[in-house]
Amino acid sequence: MAILDAITVAANQQLLEVGPADLSVRAVARELGMASSAIYRYVSSRDELLTLLIIGAFDDMADVVEAKTRRVADLRRRWKAIGLACREWALDEPQRFALLYGSPVAGYAAPQDTIAPATRIPNLLIGILQEAKVETTVPAFSARVARSLKPALSDVNTWASLSTRDFSDSAFALGLMAWAHVIGSISFELFGHRHNVVGDSMADRRAYFEFELDVLADLMGID
Amino acid sequence: MAILDAITVAANQQLLEVGPADLSVRAVARELGMASSAIYRYVSSRDELLTLLIIGAFDDMADVVEAKTRRVADLRRRWKAIGLACREWALDEPQRFALLYGSPVAGYAAPQDTIAPATRIPNLLIGILQEAKVETTVPAFSARVARSLKPALSDVNTWASLSTRDFSDSAFALGLMAWAHVIGSISFELFGHRHNVVGDSMADRRAYFEFELDVLADLMGID
DNA sequence: GTCTATAAATCGATAGAC
DNA sequence: GTCTATCGATTTATAGAC
């Protein structure tokens, strides 16, 4: 389906400019020199196009991050490399990042197909905590997990079934926490909440983000 | 200006349903039984209306959070109360939360007036770290701040000038980090990234959020 | 200060010819 | 499979009467 590819490429190119909520089937058609009605041969609705773009963005982001960090043996360096790679991807493709992690597009309901690709990067973080044996390096948190979080983690199994590995409760809970932080911090930067807060230069912003990754690594006992 | 109040009230009521990007001057006018053109007597453009709503939302959220937590003397309890109050406000008013912390509205550029009200809640967190003397309870982080973050914090003074207090670099850097986490985690929950991850019940979601607040408090040496 | 009327533009989706 | 033409709806914003 080469034409379907062309459609998603054109749509992604549009996302460089207009933001997910304003993505328009007609504009995609214009860019391809087709009639807007012709698009509907390949995609049944705008929502279906959005789903394709979302899954593609999750996969692209994970591909880039994995490729950049897979060979980093040292756990702490890999941890930081993953965070930094996420930030770089987001800075390169801010609208696609917003498509994934910004406000949901009004009226759009994500189908189940988007879940699995969304777990790929957080699974990398959880995997590091597993390798680092977070239960033994930071026993206080594991005790907290066992004490107050056990019932809320009923869906670890659902999540885990999407990956090839088994995760401990502690690695899962803390990895998710780190993931929320990474995305939250990138969102702050991308969505303008760092103006007049952290220095406005890219170097300063990166330094602050790296500081956060270091603090997280310290917290989670990654050597 | 009672009519201007009525306009913002009607606009906020619309935000209960439609999401910031779809907020329409005409729909506000409809709700008030006015002609859409009449609105432009009070508000010069849709962007100006958005600015009013953003400032109002920052202030409402901060008012609610302050009122709920001001009297909590114990630092750790106040820390958690602030986080939980933020989450509750967001669950009550998801579209207004998205207006503040979701994707920026396309084509809208926030003016400087929105900065000061946006700092009110993070200042509460920074204040707690200051009171808890985070430099002495977690000296490792303070060393990290001094070592690698000093240049990036050039704007602490800008921020501080908006508040009545002086903040230490460490309290500022770590408070901002906690703030990014609180907003990141709430965004995850609100924007649908916890489906099939943490248990779907409200109690489970709250338990996980509370777990995160506890871990943050531990990390930052709040007794 | 509020109205009617309108300009000028956008959009998603479908019908039906070819 | 791609087109033209169209339905039916939305929007911001302005002109000008009252």
C-alpha cells in the first residue's frame, strides 16, 4: 500500500505545522494533489487516520530511542541516554509529541491498538530498574510498594503480557513514576512552562533536564 | 464589569464540555443569549478571552489548593495535601486543567500576565523544601545543584521576584522537579495513559498518585 | 451596547459519474 | 480509484442599523 504510506507521510508533514487538533483530511489531500474524497478509499475516517499517526509516532519514537541506547552497557548511562533521547525526539517533532502526550484530540477515542506501542519506552526504564535490582538497592520503596500499592497494581499483568519480560512490582511502580516524570518535564519545556524559569538557552534547558535524570537515578539506586 | 464576568463564567462552563481548542466566541454568545458580535464589546478577540480564562484557571486552582492546605502544619502532610488537592481540582475540571497544562492552543501565544499566577502552586512546594532545609537533609542533591546546575538557574531571580520569598537554589531546583512530576502524573491520568496500566478504579488511581507523592517526599528529605 | 446580516473561509463526509 | 459537486455545518470577525 504505497499510497497509504504517502498519506501518512503527508499527514505527518502537516503535523510539523498545525497541531493534531487541526489536522485535516482535506489538507492532506491537497498536499498529495488528490481530491479529498479519494483519501477515503484508504482511510475510513479522520479518526482512523489519527490512529495510524499515533501508532506510527509511538513506534518511531521508540525506534529512535532504542537505537540510540541499546548498546549502552552501563545502567546509569543508559538510563540517562534514554531520557535524553526522548527529549531530543520531542524537540525534533513537537507536534507529534503533542499528539502522543498532549491533550487528547477532541472527540477522538484511542483504540486498543495504541497501547502496546506506547509501552515500549517505559519498558526500557522498568527493565533497567529490574536489572539494577531496585528491590535490594532501595528496600524502603519496595516496602512502600508492598504496603500500600499492591491492590492498585492489579494490571501489571496486563501490561507485562504486552512485553516479553516479567517485571517486579517495585520495578514497575518506580519505572512508571520515572516515565511520568520524563514526559512531564519534556511537556513543561515544550508547552512553554519553562519561560522565565530555567534559563532560556537550549544548553540550560538540557542541563536542567539532565539534572532531573540524575536525581531520579540516585533515587532509584542506579549506580 | 458584571457582563465580562458573565462571559468568563459562560466560557468556563463551555470548557466543561468542549476542550480549549474548540472554545468558540459564538457558542459563548449563544449561551448568554447575546449576538456573537456583542461579545466583542468586552473582549477584543478570542485570544484575549483565552488569556482571561487561563489566568482565571491558574488563580482558581491556586486558591483551592491554598485554602485546602494552608492550615496543615506538618510538612509532609502538607506536601501530600497539595499534590492531592491539585489532582482533585484537575479531576473536577479536566478541560481547564488541559487549558493550563495540555498542548498549547494552536495560534495562541500566552502573554506575560499568565506567568505570575502560574507560579503560585509550585511556590508552595518550593516553600516546603525551604522550610524542611533540603540543603542539609539531602546534601547530595545540593552538591549536584551547585556542581552542574548553577548556570541553568540564572532565572531563579526572575521567578523569585514574583514571590515574596527568597528561595535557595536547591529548594528551587527540586521543587520545580516535584512540580513537573505532579503535573506529569495528573496529565497521564487525565489524558488516558493509565488505561490498562494502573487499576482502573478511582481508588487505585489515587493510591498510585499518593505513592508517588510519598516517594517524592522521601527523596527530598521531608519528614 | 445590542442587534441583523454578511463576508470569507474552514471542515468531514457522501453521491454518483467516469 | 479518482474525480466533481455538493450537503450541512462550523468558525472569527466586521459593517452598519437602531
